[in-house]
Amino acid sequence: MGDLVWIFVSALVVNNFTLSYFLGLCPFFGVSGRLQTALRLGLASTFVMLITSLSAWLLETFVLPYAPYLRLIAFILVIASTVQFVEMVVKKTSPALFRALGIYLPLITTNCAILGLALFQTNRGYGLFEGLAFALGGGLGLTLALVLMAGLREEAELSDVPAVMRGTALNLIIASILSMAFMGFAGLFSAA
């Protein structure tokens, strides 16, 4: 049980896909303008990560030992199928959210954090429960990064920021400070 907790915490904060590995930067910068949109995209990405993790374990256990050359193609196919399902559900249940997410919802398919999850999980030899803990931690870590960035961007809109710093420059500074803060967790937890 301790290993599952460590895998979860590691993926959530210590080895955060977005702020430590710099994966998933497209939605990080593109969708983090509003808190509600960032939270919902993060939760949708978490769902896709969980399904991808389960599918990667099934593929790695039952299919890929006999056809290892299909590894990358199989993972991409699983991710694309899951995203299509999520897109149809969001479009049907919440048209406003579907419009708010715009192009970023189908771009979950090309989110390198999700493909990275499948590749990291299989390269590390995680079993079913370890993979699901890794996916949940990674997905919630992505959600945390999106929500933190969105909250700071909304706060910056209300602040008196010099004109030269508004927009992309300020967003990059915020992202770099968040990244340094999360990378600081690596030293904290490695000593334990």
C-alpha cells in the first residue's frame, strides 16, 4: 500500500507531468485562462489518463508481448478512442463547456502527457494498481497545474501589471515560478 501512495504522490507533485517533465504544455497555456475551464479540462484529462492506464496495462500484459512493434500505435489508438468518447459525452451533456474548451478538447488526443503516462507506466513495469495510482496522480497533477495557473492568471488580470509584462511574458514567468516550486518537492521527498 505504501508503494501505491508513493507512486500517487510522486506523480501528483514530485514528478508532475506539466511542471516537472514539461509535458502537456499546450493545454497548460491554452486553457488556463479561466478557472472553471481549466478544472473541467483537467478532470477530463484525468479520466482519459485512467482509461489509458488500464488499456496500457491490458495491452502490455496480453497483446504487446506477441507484437511489441505495435506498442506506440496501440497506445495512440487507445488515447484517440477515449478522447472521442469524452468529446461526445461533453458535447451531449454540456454544450457550453464543449464550446468553452474549443479545440483543446480534441487536442487531449495529442497531449504528450497522456502518451507519456502510457510509456512511463510500461517502461517502469507497473502492474494494474500501480498504473492506476500513477494515472490518478498524474491526472490530478495535471489538473492541479491547470488550476494553479488559471487562478494566478485570473488574479493577474485584476492586478496592476505594467503593460510590458501583460500577456505571454507574465504567463511564462508564472509558469517558471510554479515549475521551480514543484521541482523543489524532489529534494524534499528524496531525503525521506
